[in-house]
Amino acid sequence: MTRVIRLRRGLDINLAGRAEKTIVALKPDGTFALRPDSFEGIKPKVLVKEGDKVKAGEALFINKAYPNVKFSSPVSGTVSLVERGDRRKLLSVRIEADKEQEFIDFGVKDIATLSGEQVVENLLEAGLFGYINQLPYAISTNPETKPKAIFVSALRDMPLAGDFEFELQGQKKDFQTGLTALSRIAKTYLGIGSEQNITVAGNDVEVVKFSGKCPAGNVGVQVNHIDPVNKGEVVWTVDPTAVIFFGRLFNTGKVDLRRTVALAGSEVTSPHYTEMLVGQNIDTLLNGAYDSTKSVRIIMGNPLTGKPVAQNSSEEPHHTRFLGAHTSEITIIPEGDKADEFAGWIMPRLGQFSVSRSYFSWLLGRKKEYKLDARIKGGERHIIMSGEYDSVLPMDIYGEYLIKAIITGDIDKQEQLGIYEVSPEDFALAEFVDSSKLELQRIVREGLDVLRKENE
């Protein structure tokens, strides 16, 4: 019988512009780029140079600290640019794709005959191992870590997030193979929503249902409730689409990085899904998708955890306009820089969302869709110990105290307060409701980076 975990804390934000469950075909423009910043915590070393011919599945760069962790090209073609930024930081490796695609053949594998070590070796050889993340530190993992368990969350409940159950249609065989492969390495858990109908064959994977508000789908929240991470322990976390990538590798012998991406947001003319490759230029997706005369915020990801994208291809930084390795949606919302709010706070603001019921919009019920913009609506100030973070953070940690410990650099206190269990996305909702207007995700990321350096 499937275990059900009910979460009481959290917050659902019903934003306008959710993608309709239809797939619109998209013709790529031929330019692709693999971005190292999609893989948190790695130090990339380029293996190719401009003018080189590569096949799909051929390594473009490696993790300098762990040279056997490769990152492979999504397409075959010619390397057109090795893009670097300040201090020669690698921003992307760009490829002009061939009309006829060539794939490296890694060979079809019978997953039932492979050991955990062989699964890892195959993922390393194909350049897919880097798609596995880990807790602590919320970074791309390395093969020297020995996970006590592996967690996959198939529940995406952030505002405007893509629906994985829709993405899974036609991909169930590969998803099952990928899960079975992971179960050869360590005990594997699949977290799903209480209303999702996702089944797994056999007893290789334990399915756990989560009932509650966002962020019930965060893999860190699920780890906290199933098998918390203590100091000295490591768990691996895998995006469900990456599980499909793994399954395709074993079933076809090829690196196939196709994923279903949602184009959503209140500024999108016709929100929908489309099939894209990791690293694909998003220009053709965005062309005509919104009113370009308006000031909008284009986000690679969902509005709470995603990263802003240059509004057009002539703006810097260019590399942000290529699909990230873990991106399941692209959202477009109003920038809000030209908003005119006559009489300000004294207006009823029926179209504005408020956690504290400061506006009368709460009287309209939970099903009302809100058209929110990118404004912060306030300035940074001292932390108010009000319990705001705890109300939307369904984890057994004291969020406000942990943030204060990170800001003050108290590593011992951070460890006591559970920093090994969290990732920046776990604080996305806390950042949204924060009266102090602090960049909590950035603070957590910096705290994790400092702690990792201390423990190296």
C-alpha cells in the first residue's frame, strides 16, 4: 500500500496563464548551447574548440574536479562558439546543428542484468551522470559520493510549473527503465502528488504520495519527511525528466535530451507545451508568443525559482536564451515597471494576491487567478521574527533562525539548524511572503557554497 504523507504548511499561488495541455510543434533555428550554469557546483573544462565536429552524445566539457563526469552535446554539428565571461568563466558551448543528426551509439542495455556500478559507468560514459544532484549542498553530484537513498519528485507544484504527468505521456517505458536503473544504485523513492496517477511496475522503487500545498513537490521537502539528511550523509536527487533521459540511454543506446516544456504566464498569448532539446535556442518559441511592445519579465523556469532571460537576442547575456538542462517551463509575466497604482494601499486591490489578507481579493476564493508582476513592492529591511517562513516551509527546521545563522556566518549554528537538508528552492515561498524583502534563495545558496568549501 502506497504511503501518504500529509503536509499542513505551504501556500498555493494560482497565477493566470497556465499552459494548456496541447503540444505545439516547434522548428528549432539550428543553434544550440550547453550551459555549465545549468549544473550547480561544477568547475567546467572545455574539451572542444571552435570548428570541431561533434556527434550527439559527445562530451563538450567535463567537471575539472572529477574528470570522468562529462557533459554531452544534445545535437551533432559544428562548434561555433566557446563563450566566456569575466575571468574566462565558461558561459556556454554553442553548436550549429547538422540537418541530419548523428548519434554516438552507446549500445542498448538490459537494465535487469546491470549492477549499480555498471549503471553509474554507463551514465558517466554517455555524459548524463552530471544530471544527478545531491543533498547536502544542492549541487551536481560526483561518482565518489555514496548515496544512502535516491529521490525523484514527479510533483511540480510551483506556480505555472509544467505538468509532469502530461509530459510522461508516451514516455512511461523510458521513465520505468530510468527508475529501475537508479534503484540498482541505492534505495529509490518516487514522490508523487495525491491526485496524480503515476504507477511504477515491480518493487524496485517505493512510491510515496504527498498531500498538501506547494512546496510539497520540492524534492528537499520530500527528503525531509521520508529520510532526512544528517551530517556526513548524502542523498541523490534526480529531476523526473532526467530519469527519462537515463531510460532512453539504456533502451536505445543514444543520448536523447528531448523534453516537454511549458510556455506559460499571463503575458503569453496562447500558453501551451512544446517539445524542445536541452540547449535549444528559445527565440523561435518566444517569437510571436507575447506582445513585444510591453515590458515583460521572461523567466527560464517558474516565477519563484527561475532565472531572468534577456528579453531579446541582442541583449546581454546571450547565453541565457538557451534552454537549461533542468528547465521544464518558460514563463512570461509583466515587469511592473510602468504600473500606476492610484491611491496605493487604500484601494481594495481585488486583483492582487495577499497572504496576510491585506487586500479584499481573498474574499473571491482560492480559484481566482492572479496576474502578478515582477515587482518586489518594498525595500530590504531588518528580519522580522514573525513566523512567516515557517508558515510556508513544511520542513522540520527553523527557517528564520537558519537564515540569520547564514547571514552571520555561524557555521556551527547552521549545521544545528539543518542546512544540510535544504536547497535554495525550499525558501522560494518564504522569499515570496517575506516582509523583510530579503533574497533568501541567494542567501541560502551562498551559505551552502561556504559550507561546502569549509568541508572540502
